[in-house]
Amino acid sequence: MRHVYALAELYAARGDVAAARDEYLASLDADQGLAVLLIDDAAVVAAAQHRRPRKATCGRCGARLPAKRHRCSRCGLARRTG
């Protein structure tokens, strides 16, 4: 399942299942690559449609930002609003 979710992330960013699969295959060994080639395109699209939104992160240090905070607790960068 982790391969499906990784492909879904890349598909959401690229908009093309084939391009997402090619990029993901470049980072895998032969056995894992074979498993990825067996994943149906429809499964990738379905996983991309049902994925949860990513948590907000700080642009400077990458720390997660809680919903109600207006500054990063790690580096102090103010959160953009609007």
C-alpha cells in the first residue's frame, strides 16, 4: 500500500500517472519496481482522490504548524494568512 500512496502523492503533484510512476521507479530497486509496475492506474487515481490534506508546515524550518498558532514554535516565523 505504501507504493500506492507514494504514487498518489506524485500523481497529485504531476497530474499524470505515467510521469509519476516513472519518477517513483527511478528511486526503487528491481523487486520493488516490479511491484509498482503491477499497480493499476485506477488504484493510483482513487488513492489520490481519497488522500487526506497535508498538515501545514513552516516555510523556513519545515516544522508542523498547529491550526490555531500564528507563529512557528521552532523558529518563530509568522504564518501567512489569506
